[in-house]
Amino acid sequence: MTRAIRAFVGATVLGITFNAFAFHSGGVAECEGCHSMHNSLEGSANVTGMAQYASGPYLLKASDQSGACLNCHNSPDTAPSGYHISTAGVAALDSTTPVEMTPGGDFAWLKKTMTSPGRYKDIITWEGDRHGHNIIAADYGYSADKAQAKAPGGSYPASNLACSSCHDPHGRFRRFADGSIASTGLPIFASGSYTSSAAPIASVSAVGVYRLLAGIGYQPKSLTGSYAFVNPSPAAVAPSSYNGVNTTIQGSFDQVAYGSGMSEWCANCHTAMHLDTYTSGTKGLVHPAGNGAKLTAPIAANYAAYVSSGIMTGTGAGYSALAPFEFGSDQTLAGYTNLKAFQAAPTAPTTAQNVLCLSCHRAHASAFDSMTRFYTGNEFMTAADASNAAIYDSSVTDYRINRAYNTVQQQNAYNGRPATLFGPWARNYCNKCHAKD
């Protein structure tokens, strides 16, 4: 056991916690954290065949790129914990439940294939494969998308999808004090992802981009062809503690302040999803998303007023992390100051804000088709018990809403939010913006 690991274990036993971003520190982590220089561990034990470290390409301590990430980010947790984004031990057709509640979701939802009666009492299989980005991590039971050969709206091959398709594992992209981003230049001295992150210092240092998301010109070394990104890393900040049970609609853990450029960044792979001009009534129109997809005055008013189905008496910001909007801040120091203030105390939307892809989708995976943040396959998200109190669906509707998940799975699907926050017979969360449409 290395001194670093011993220190970590000892501190954990003592109840000491570490910043979740300490390993990457906004840029590249120590090489031996992911690679084995000579197929050895600490100079003696051969890593080939070990449970945690299989032999892989590029001297990785895994069979593939995503496996190297999941060596740290996958865990048999029974409750949300730290930087974990995949729950170990989750299987289809049973009560095993993804527990991680990060803003991006839990990849383990990809394993939750379920069966239940459909609207017409026919038995339907709800494929877990539809629940998110199908990363390939053989050591952890993740495989390529069974239905999509390439990214919807684009050409990125599903057979090559890995964590490193979106995140630069070497953390080369950095943000400077003037708001510019580059893959070379001043040294990265800290993460730029959190409300607690230090600011870059002009002519001295840079910080990492949000979540190590790759920028212009990026293409994994393992991918052949022309798939280099054409849009830069987005502006956003997350709370330092970003994985936990949420007891409010606003969200204390999954409430990310999105600034600008997130939808444009998604378009690096999903280009055709963003080609429409968002003219009302256009045939074949996709949902508006992007820096130019500003909220209309009626939509902003709906959002602030909507509490739950039939209740439009909201006051204040009315902010919901289940339907975030983009604040409009750029990558400058002033922009991030505004973003951090917004994350701490969200304000009501105006026509200066815009819809983004993550208004409706989670970045990694969710409990629902197309990795949506909320269930869209039925008009209802919740049901009611005999006393008309809000509950998640069990036998009340013969499992026709929420895909036969048990009540624990359903609550976890909403990152811990109890059904009472939505109210009895709550219609799906599109109504947060469209209740009066």
C-alpha cells in the first residue's frame, strides 16, 4: 500500500474528508494513478489479472479508457458518495438501485432494464440501454449502444464512446484570467469547476475548464477519422459537494450554475440537433437549445410561477435543478463571479437566459429514456394514496408510470426528491416551462 493510499484510508477512518477535485486538480493527475509503467503495481505485483487493474491499452490499469476512470469513480455505495458516478452491483429486473446523485446522473441506470404493463396492458420491456451515454467499460459491465451506431444528430461512432470522448483525461484545456481557453499556456494550478475554485491569475496561472470537458481541436488518440471538436468548453460551476440526497426542488447538491456554451459544446457530437432556427411553427423543429434560444417572457413567467400541477402561485426565483436554464455568463472573471453568486442564490429567469440541452437531459445517464431528468412517457410523474397524499407509483396504476421501478428507485431517479415536492398526480415536468401553453 502506498503512503498516499495509507494516508487516504487513515483519514477516511478518522472521518476526515478531502476535496473531490484533489486528484485531478483541474488538470492532469499523477501518471501512475491511471497508468502502470511496466505492468506492475508499486514495483512488485503484476497488475494483469488483478480484480481492479486489468491490463489495457496505453499502459492503462484497465481493459479500456472508461475502465481506467471507473477504477475510482465506480463504487458499491449504498448512499451518494463523493465523486462516484457509477453504482456497482446494479442489475436489470430487480430492486438493485443506482444511488449516486451527481448532476450528471449515475451510469448504473444503463443497467436497469425493466418490464411492466404498457398503456394497453401489454407487457413492455424498457431497455436500460436507452438511459444515457453508453460508455464502453468492459471491466465494469458497460458496453456499446445496442441500437444507435452513432451519436444522434451526428456521426461520432458508438463503438468508440468512452469517458475520454468528452473529458480530456490529461486535462490540457485551461481557462485564463481574460476568459480565453487554450490547450497550452500558463500552468493549471487548480480546478475551475466549483464555487470554491480559485480564480486564474493574469500572467501567472490558469485553472481547469469545467469538468475537464475537452475543447476545440480535441479528439481521443484512439479514435481514427475526423471528429475533432469545433466548439469550446462551456462555462459552468458546481457546488463543491455535488453528490447527495436532495430534499428541495431547487436542489442543494445537483444545482449547477450553467453560464453559456453548454449546448454548443454538446453539438460537437450532436450537430444536427442544433440546426433549426427555432422559428415557431416550423415543421420538424427540434426543441430550442443554445446561447441564442432565449426564454420568452411567457415561458419565464411560467417557470417562476409553477409549483406543481394546478398550482401557479410560486414567488421568488422558482428555480429548479430539474429544469435548469443557462444564466448567460461568459468565461471571464466577472462572468464566473456572477455564476458563483447565482449558484448560491438563484434568481428568477428573464428573457436574458436561455434553454440548454441539460435543461431536460442529464449528461451521463438517468432513470429514463433519452437520459431525461424526469419521466416523459406518461402524463403523470406521481400518484396519490388513499388520503390523497403524493406518492411515487407502485401498484396504484398497475406500474404504468415510471417503468415498474419501486418507490425507492423512483425517488432516486429524481436525485432523492420525495413525491410530496411534486404533489399528487403531478403531470410531467415539461409543465415547469409550459404549464400555460
